[in-house]
Amino acid sequence: MPAILIYTAHRCGYCVMAKRLLDSKKAVYTEINVDEQAGMREEMMQKTRRRTVPQIYIGDLHVGGFDDLNALNQAGKLDTLLAQN
């Protein structure tokens, strides 16, 4: 399974839904809460070119937010991504 990185924030319903979806797939991920470290949101914005959370990476692929992750799942492509090494 590729490394998974998810940027989250406190009080973010979409972050909770993204983590639940990944948990349902038994995916192991690293969570970075942008509210807990000064400068982390800015780092995320430079890396992803987006301001909103969650922002999800599967391996080197920037998936995007929860809607993007869920769309991959609905299309049957998420399991394939998670199975790659």
C-alpha cells in the first residue's frame, strides 16, 4: 500500500468523512492537522495550491479533498490506487 498523507483541521466534517472512508479500506495514513502547528496550513497551501482541508495524497498522487476521494471510490478506482506499491 502506498504512503497516504491527509491534511486535516479541527471541526472539519469532510476530514472526518475522508478518514472514515480510508479507515473502511483498512488504509494506514499519516494525518497532519494544520491547526496544531504554526505554518502548517501555509505549507499545505504551497504544496497543494489549495486552501481547504482535507487534502489527500496517495503516494505521489494529489487526490484532492473528500469529494475527490469519494468520487474515486464510487468509480471503483480507490481500491486500485490503495493496492499499488
